[in-house]
Amino acid sequence: MTIYRSAAAVAVLSFVASFALTYAGAAAAYHTRFVADNCNYASPTPTTFITRDGSATVALRARHEGYQWAGGCWNDNDKDDSPNDPTTNAGTGGEGGDCSGFTFKVWREALDTSNAGFHQWGMLRNVHGPYTAAAFKAGAGAPNITASKSGLIKMDALASDGHIGLIYAVNPDGTDQIIEAKGEAYGTSIWTRTYRGSSSYSGVRRVGWSS
Amino acid sequence: MVPPTARRPAARLAVAVVCVVASACRHDAAQPTQLVDGTPAHAPPVTLEGISTTAVTTIVRIGGAKLSCGRGLPAPGLGAVRRVGVSGSSITFVARGERAVRACDGAQADGWCGHAFAHIRSNRRLDPRLSLTCSQEGGTPLGFAWVQPRPSAAYVVIEQRGYAEVYPVAGSAPVRVTTAEVDVATSSARLDVSEHAANGRRISAYVLDAQVSG
């Protein structure tokens, strides 16, 4: 059925949609000063390589920092400087990345999705990058590929449509220690997870590791 | 991005005066003549209040047994909303057994270059969920986002550069809109949105800030 405008036709649609996306202009007034007071928009430093150990070090600097929906700026003082931000609100200006923004920075990715090169972002550079968890899961963008879960190693990722976490270490029982920006109530840290065994999660790898 | 001209009466008047003098505003070089699938572009069936630029209506199709977002992704199903616009196309749907809305996005007539996913929670507002993994020919990034129109809206209009893109509302489904006006550095887009009743009356006009997230 093709409709340029047919009110009668569309009115009978049974689209299952008992949800409400944000009405524009109705964003919460809540706002913190963390991003405004601490973060920057400096250009990234181009580099020629990425190593898994170096990437893990970058990730650990975000540990115990906060979580910010659509965010990507944190310091390294091991506390959430903007606790209890409203969730799923990109405009609160709080500390931390979300899961995909965290992955983007740790994997030294470029804003241009066709660029698989390495861009080193400062902790306080407020950047999220162009990928959602669903995009990472699909292997979207030149730097990212899907990979067999059985072959994933340190600093590869496990992604579902709504979340992504990086493998920090593999436990003897086959579970993984995942470093991830988990949520406002949890912040960013390392937890033992069973993502690898979940059918919702797929393996994702950044291309071009030196070691 | 320039705020909706509808919000700036003085600016609207100035534009109108220039248009009358030049008699050329409706033949802007950016005015599209066809949609991304090659379909000729049409004007909307009603006059849309507050829209001063050339308006182009996008196509919306409901359902289709053969719709697919690609291997490994849930099938859109009969309730899916397929849209074809000037720069991009999309399918928005709720997958069976999920409390989530999904979309696949394309920058060409066929094939998908992006996927979106957002949980649905009763009475909980979600974000527009900007997707930025698609590009037009030449590499210009193309953004996709969801707009949730008010119940009385029949059209969602996005002010594009040189024209207005008109999206007929389909039931209560969020409207997947497209924009090339993206800020790559901040992974965000600022959309000038207006919503209109079936007779073209403007119900609301606002700026929607959409960011890549989650």
C-alpha cells in the first residue's frame, strides 16, 4: 500500500507502539556543570598503531568514573563527579561515556566512519563518535568487523543491540571480565559477565591491532 | 542550523519580500525533483502552514511480507513502516517478542547502511537516537532519527537546506526522518521540526536535538 497522505488508511494501523519518544523541547531541565567546566573539543592526535595492552590502560582510566548517556568525557579521579544524572538524557552534561562512546574512545576510532585509522582522544575530550551499540554489533564503519565469539580476546567486544562491553580478561570458567560503561547507577568498571554465552550478543573487533 | 523560519516572523517577512522580488526562491538549486529511489518528488496534498520553502512529500508504505533489514536481523513484519525520502529510506518496526523499536536505514534505493534500536518502556521517554553510519554519494554523512509526533499530527515536516521534507504520519509509530545537516564532531544533528494536522494547520514547531547514543 502506497500512501502519500491517506489519513483513513494510516489511522487503522496496528503498529505496536505503546511508547513515547521525547517530545522535542520537553527535555528535562536537569543539568550538571561537569562537561561545561571540564571538557574540551580538542582535535584528536593521529597515531599509527593501537595495542591491546595500551587500549586496556586507556579503558582503565575511565574505571570508577561516571556514565553519561551520549557522553564521552571523563577525568581520572575514580569517582563519578555527576552522580544520579537522569538516564537516557543526552543533555545533562555529566561525567562519563555511554557504552558505545566509551568503546569508540578506547578503540581510538575516527569520526569519519570510512576511516579505519587511529585517533587518540584525550580523556576530557567530549566525544561520543558515530556508532551506537547496534552499529558496533553490525560491524558498521571501516574500523569495525564482526567476529566469532569463540575467538574473541582482550579488548575485543561483545555487543547486543542495546549495549557493548570490552573484554578485559577471560575467566577460567569461560566467563569474561568486561570493562564497560554500564549505566548511570553503575558507572564504568569491570564486571564478570556472561555476554559471550548470550544469543543477544555478538562478537565485534576493531581492526588493525599491532599486538 | 537556522531555526524554523516559522519562529521568526521578521525573517519570514524578509524572505518573502526577497522571493517576490527575485521570483526565484522556489527554483533553488537544492530543490529535489525525485526521491532517493528515483520516484518523482511531489508536493504535499495540502498547504502546510508556516512552510515557506518548497515542500516535498516522502513516501510511506505499511507492511510488506518481503521486507528485510538484512541477514541476522529480525524481520520487520506486517506492521512495519517503510519510508522513502529525498536522501534516505528506512523501515521502522517492532520485532516480534521484543519491547523495542528498530529501524534499518538506507542512503540508496536498495540496501541498508545503518540499524537503530531502542527499548520501549511504558511511560518512559526515549531519545531520538541519531544514527550516523550512512553516507550519501560523495561521503556526506546522513543522519536518521525518530520523531514522535503528537497524536493529532498528520504530517511531520523537517526543514532541509532549500526545501521542506514532509513525512506523513503512520498511526502511532515514530517517524524516521533523515537529515544531512549533521555535526560530525559532536555526533549530533539539530532538526527543525514542525507538526501539522491533516488540513495543514501547524500544531507545533520546535528544534529537535538528536545525538548518537547507547
